[in-house]
Amino acid sequence: MNPYLATAAMLAAGLKGIEEELKLPSPYDGDAYSDNEKNQIPKTLRDARDQLLSSKMLKEAFGVETINHYARAAEWELEEFDSVVTDYEIMRGFEKA
């Protein structure tokens, strides 16, 4: 992740909240990666890409072209990953044989 892009996204979200006077939710207590199904942090690159593409706020803040660029970069990584057989898949294949 690009730290400058992440910082810009946090600033954009904060400014949007201030402009629209959005109420902050109560602090979350627990594991945001697994406990909270509604606002869960993406577990995979596919999930993160899908959330990026569906974010109206980020499209407004960065522009559709920028969001599409980063989504395409994620898709390229996924395509590259899907094009190889991992060590894990090889080991599992031998276990099942």
C-alpha cells in the first residue's frame, strides 16, 4: 500500500465527515478483521478491490480514473497470482492423491 495514498484517503474521509457533519460511531472493541460482519476490514485483495470500486466517497475524492487505475493494479496482481500453482496447492494435491 502506498502510504501517501492511504494518508490522503484518511484525510478525504475525515473532511467528508466534517463537511457532512457525520456522527462518529462508538469506538470498536474487538477484532475488526473477524468480529464485525457489517463493517469488516477486507480479508483478501479481491474484497479490497471490490470495496474500492464501490466507494462513492473515494471516487469523488480521487476521481474515477484514479480509482480505476488502482483497481486495475489489484486485478493485475490477482491475475498473476491465479496464473501459477502455489506450493500450498501442490502439497494439498499430493495429500489428496
